[in-house]
Amino acid sequence: MFTAARLARTVIAALLLVAAGICQARAEVPLTGAGATFPYPLYQKWFKDYASIDPEVRFSYQAIGSGGGIREILAGSVDFGASDKYLTDEELKKAPAKLLHIPTVLGAVAVSYHLPGVAGTLKLTPDTLGAIFMGTIGSWNDPRLLRDNPGLALPDQPIVVVHRSDASGTTSIFTDYLSRVNELWGATLGSGTSVPFPVGVGAKGSSEVVQQIKETPYSIGYLEIAYAVEHGLATAALKNRSGVFVKPTMLSTRAAAAHLKKVSGDHRVSLVNRSGREVYPIVGLTWLLVYQRQKDAEKGKKLVEFLNWELRKAEKMTSTLYYTPLPKNLADEVEKTIRSITW
């Protein structure tokens, strides 16, 4: 027979179990994403740090490349996609509902290389860079490379090109640049997340590009600057529109967006080959792809809260990972776009 005290204890225990169940339920708001490897080091930090802002949210992100991110968000398999390539009008027509481009940061695509015993910075022009990736410059001591690098002891060794084998936004930015500055490249290979590189070794994802360059003497490839810096890879100085050889840095990346006065209402814009003596020429925005009308109210609300946080509160995190925050005029426009999301 229950005494009053035992009954009270039983009721309290039951209430605690119910409360614990409620807390556990609240802790499970999964937000799934997939796509670009370009911003992955930064996104990884954002998702981890946001756990202290909102412990209820659990992020799951697959760094499968921009092409995969576009495919997954169009199929409705994830809550957000991530891409370094903006969708064309034709691609947007395939979406089941209105899809928004939310720019997050800017980043530079570095040209990294592995030249044993060669001290100093490799200099590349639009012509020599394009020729290397087309295979018409096949040796490190090609006269055109020697002409631009008189202070470097470039070896008589074949060049091993490393490129992405998966559908990649980094490839899109890189080939967008080459298509604009190298007439032969633009006429024959063009730009996109996947192009038919005539020479080289394919690598899936930025991490595999890093591995290939590190393990292969006399190789050269392209990847996001954060990966190059993190793994100690050498980066080339590229000749920009003003005729100045510039390395990828925070300052030279920011300079590419300094004259960005107006961006289209959907934030689709290319930043490659911008003018200015201090500008690094291969810079791109990266976007989160989000449906304007969210089907799940709880997820939609949590996603919008995160987007506002990363836009206004996370800028200080970008510099340590070699990304550049959005210019204020663009950030203000992006804030309006985020406010348009409903559920």
C-alpha cells in the first residue's frame, strides 16, 4: 500500500521522466546538407561552434562536391545544398520550388605545386597556366616558364597535372577564370563543374588533390587556399589584369570584391579576373542553396536562425581559415533574402 510520501516520489519520478523525454526530443532537430568541399573547413567549424548557440540543432554535412550538393537539393534529399557554382536559369527550372542562393564567404582558388629543391615563388600568366592544364606545356623547363621565372632553377622534368575528377565548384571557378583569360581554353574546353581535362590525374575532392600534390614530385593542381595553407603546399603567383603577379591571400581575395557595387537580386555573380593591382584573379563566392518555402516549420525556423548567425556573428572565424567575409553591401542584401524564407 502506497504511503503519501511514496506516492509523491512516484509522481515526481514520472514527471522527471516526461521532462527528460521532452528535453531529448527538443535536442533532435537534424539539419542535413551536402555539397562543396571548397568551404568545408569553415562550415565544419561553424557547425561545431553553433552547437553552443543552439544545442537543439544537429548538423550533418556531406562534402561531396558542388555537383552533388546541387543534385541533392534539387531532389529534396537534404535541407540545404552547398555550391561554389551558382545555378543557371535552366538548372533553377528543375527545382520543385523557388531555390535561393545564400552567399556565405569568398575564397581564393590557389594553384599549388610540388617542385623539390626549387626555392622561390612560381609565377604563371594566363597563357602559361592554361597551356599547362591543356598539356601544351609539358615540362617544367619550358622556355615560356623560364621566361617568367628567371630566378628559379626549374628542372627538366615532366609536369604532372592534378585536377578534380568529381563535379566540383572549385573546378567551376578555376575553369571560369581560364575561359575568360585564355582564348584557346574558352573555345575548346569551356567552364563548368566538370570539364574534359586533356591531361593529368583526377582526384575526388580537395583532400585527394592535396594528397596527390604532396605525394607526386613535379605536380601542379588547383584547390581552395585553406587546404593549401593547412597542408603547407606552395602556391603560385598569378598575373592579374593589371599585369601584376599576385599570390592568394586574405587581402588579395578581399580586393577582388572591393569594387563589387551591385549584385543581382539572386546573388549570382562571378568574381574571377577582377581589375586592380592588388587583386588575386581566381576568387569565388560560395553559396548555401535553400528553398524559400520550407516544408518543415521547425527545421525552417532553425535554419533561418543559423543563417542569420553565420552572416552576422561568424565573420571573425573566417580569417583563421583563410576565407574572406562578404562585403557589407552584399551582406545587407543577403540579410533581406534570408528574411524572405517562410515555413
